[in-house]
Amino acid sequence: MTIRNSYLDNQIYWTKGERGWSMVIMPESIRIDNFHGYCHIHLHEKKNYHTIKDDTFDNIYNLLVEHLERNKGIDVSELEKELE
């Protein structure tokens, strides 16, 4: 089951399953997941992914919500720093 939460002009779609969890932030098409055994972020404009130390769903979700509210949207470079 996929859940959608809206914050300002962004939506966070998320799902949890046996293999792990994932979140997609739209309309930027940023995906964060831990399906490969470690948490990482896929950025739409970059072809690779970046590992994230914290792989706790709740911590990452709360960080995203706070980021969206503080910046009134996504600031990709700041989000990358916050997730390091």
C-alpha cells in the first residue's frame, strides 16, 4: 500500500514492505529507499545515488517534512547535506 502526504506544493509518497521502505518526493522525483540493505537517495538530475547513514524511516520522514516546511519546498543541495 502506498500512502501520500502533501506539504505545500510537494507530495511524499511512501510505502513499507518486507524488503524495506521507500519515499518519493514529487514533483522533484527524489527517491529515498533502503531496498538494497542500506539507505540511499536517488536524485532526479543525477544518475547515481548517495548513501545515507541513518536508515530509520521515521527519522528520514521527519527530516523531509521539516526540510519542506523550513524551505517552503526542496533545496536539493541542502537536503543532501542534511541527510549525510
